[in-house]
Amino acid sequence: MYESFYNLQGRPFQLTPDPRFYFSSRTHKKAMAYLTYGLNQGEGFIIVTGDIGTGKTTLLRHLFDTLDREEYVAAMIVSTQLSAEDLLRSVVAAFGLDAQADDKGQLLARFEQHLRTQFKEGKRALLVVDEAQNLSNAALEEMRMLSNFQEGDKALIQSFLVGQPEFRERIFEAPELEQLRQRVIATHHLEPMELEELSSYIGHRLSLVGWDNDPCFTADAVEAIYNHSEGVPRRLNTLCSRLLLFGSLEEIHTIDAETVQAVIADMSSDMKPVKALSSARSATMSHGGPAVNAQNDASIPLENKKNVDVLEGRMGKLEKMMKSQDETLQKLTSIMAQLAAGSKGDGK
């Protein structure tokens, strides 16, 4: 919707992780450095943690995009509440093997043989586990056992574990994970972005969808966005997406701090239960007044009535935009039909 108003070729702030929109902030650059270091070591575990929405999955997908497929055979699983054996089967399946038919002993033997075959072909196996905080200690111990597979002094598989902050705490505090701890070669915790990175982040994502500085984000708008989101990418994306929608509905081309505050207020009201009107009706009925009085404008709180008026205005603009798009589509369809008819006539 806002894409057509601002002549964008896509949605720059969608929440679904997309490596195309990866932004190398300071903390993500450091995380990539640790992951690259781990790859060069060719053994052990790398642990990356971060709060919800800090870009962990996008980081992993960016890593996968940068891997040399001639050198690595990589698999990624998203962890759920799996038993140790179910995790093993998920890992084996992620590397393209049938994981259902064998018992655990046969499964391990077949997986080890697969890793040895890959090693002889000059390929290194990399396993990445997202949402690793969901793994039980028994499942983590199963992963450690996989790291015992070796060819000479070379490890046959390496693992990156990515999860929320509590995962890191558990790894370094649980006594039963001591052997796994000894195989962790690097860790990094993803932090939110800094204020000075925000303008570049917004511009980076917009530029990937054909942005031509419309809308323009003022410096005070960027600061207001940062204050609300605290530099967390997912919160940033949610707010910026709503800003573009608001801007297209209000037909504005400069987003300033006032615009940001208006959208934040809208988002806050969206999260509140709608009960003002029903409360007004209940109050009227409880005082013996006729039900029809509850529907009068006078019984609606002034703030709510203003909100309704604003929403009605935006709905009207939305309807106009949709009507305009329909008319454009009809014209294009007519032109295509005429061209097709002319082409048939030329062929006779």
C-alpha cells in the first residue's frame, strides 16, 4: 500500500528475517568476526546470544549466504523441546539423510560415515542451531558427543549455537555441561544498535527497495525512533513500517519527531482493549436511561470520538487509494488486450 505512494519496490521493514537486508552494525560485525574465527578453527562450539529481536536469525542466514559451498556442507535447525534422540534425528535429517529407519546406534554410525565421506571430498560439516535455549542439557550433551567424530586430528563437524541470553548463562553455570564448556572456543552477545547507527540502518533497508529520499527522515525523527525502539532491530522495523503506512495515509513526505510520536500513540492505543463505548452503554443503562441514549455522540468520550474521526478520515483516503489502483489496473488490462488483439491481426 505505502509502496505505491512512495514508489518503493518492496517492503523494507518486514519482520521476516531476510539476509538481503542484513546490516553490519558494530555488534553484528563483531559476531560475524567470531563466527569466521570459528570456521577458521574448524572445531569446537561457537555461542552467540541476544535478546528477542536483535537479529540473531538474520545473522545466521547472512552467514549461510557467505559460505563457500565447495568447502562447506552446512545445515541449520530451529530447536524446539526435543529429546536427545529426537535432536539427533533432526540433525541427521538436516544433512539430507533418512533419520527414521535406524535405531540410535545405526543412526550414529551412518551419520559418522556420511561426515567421513564429506571430509574425504574436501568438505567440512557445519551445524547451526537456532533458538538453542530450548535444548535440554541431555540434548546438548548429545551434540557434544557428535563433536567427538574425528578424522586424524581433524573434527568432522563443527557447531554454532545461537539463542537467548539465558542459554549462555546455563552453558556456563550447569555442572553437567562442563565437558561442553571446555569445547566452546568463542562467545558473543548481540547488543542493540547505537543511536549513531540508526540513520544508516534505515537508509540501508530503504535503499534496497528503490528509495529516493521519499519520505525523508529528520534527525529528530531518528532520535525519537531510537528512544522508542532502544535500538532493537525488530522494534525498529515495526515502528518504521507503521511510519510509512501513516505517512502514505496522511500524504506526507517528511517524517519528523511529531510524526513518530503520533504513530507511537497509535500503536499504544492499538494494544489497549476497546471498552470505552461498552462502558458508556453500561453506565447509561445502570442509571435507568433508555438504551438509545448510549448511542448518542454525547455519551462517547471526546478523546474516543476524535480517534474515530481520525480513523474515518484515514479509511476514506485508503478507499481513494484503492479506487485509484483499480482504475490503473483496468487501464493496463485494456491496453494489454488491445496490444494482444493487434498482435493477432498482424499475424494474419
